[in-house]
Amino acid sequence: MRVACGFDHAGVALRGRLLGLIVAAGHEVIDFGTDNTQPGATVHDSYTAHQAVEHDDLNVLCLGGRVIGIEVAAEIVATFLAAGYTGEQRHVHRLAKVVEIERTGGRVDELVVSATGAIPIPGGSSVVRESGSRR
């Protein structure tokens, strides 16, 4: 798997340990250095790391360099990399709702999601969120 990494000024202390861990686990690192921002979830424990992937198909992990230590960060990254999206119907349905809210700008009166997780789009086509993709 290719793993993109970015560290702000507070995360530089985690950089060496985490990049080494990712490479040692057999993944390719794409290092964006510092000054990198991506949408994702801030995670402070291993449970949240695997649940966010398994249930929410999270593909961007954010760590607080001033909140957790290097070894806790390493444990979180290892757990995150080992987790996989379950694709359970309840998760597909929930994620389809999120995509529709993003599409409509949060206008709930326009929110329509079928029980299959497909999002009805005017014109008769539908969009089903694939694992690892935000839109």
C-alpha cells in the first residue's frame, strides 16, 4: 500500500519513528514533509484507529504530536494500516448519507439515501461509495 504522510511543526518529532514503522511494515511512503493539510480524523488510540477504517472507510489519519507519545503513535499507525473496511450494509448506508450531505451542502431537505446505500441523482444514475474513496 502507498501511504502518504505529512507532518506539521508539532508532528516532526513523530516523523522518523512513524516513517520507519510504515516502511518496515512493507508499505511505500510518500512523504509530503511539513506544511501539509488533508481532511481526516484525529485519532488518539488504537480502538479509534481500527474502528474509523472498519466502519467509516477512513483513509487519512491525523495524530496530535503534542497529545500522544511516539510509541502510542506507532501503535496507532500499525493498527490503522492493518485495518480494513468491512463494507457492512449499515456502514455503506451511513457513508452514503455523508456523501449526500457533502453534495447538498448539508441541506437535509434534499437528503435522500436508499436502503442499498446508493444515492439517487437527478437523471436516473446513482453513486455508490467505493472503499477508500471520499467521493
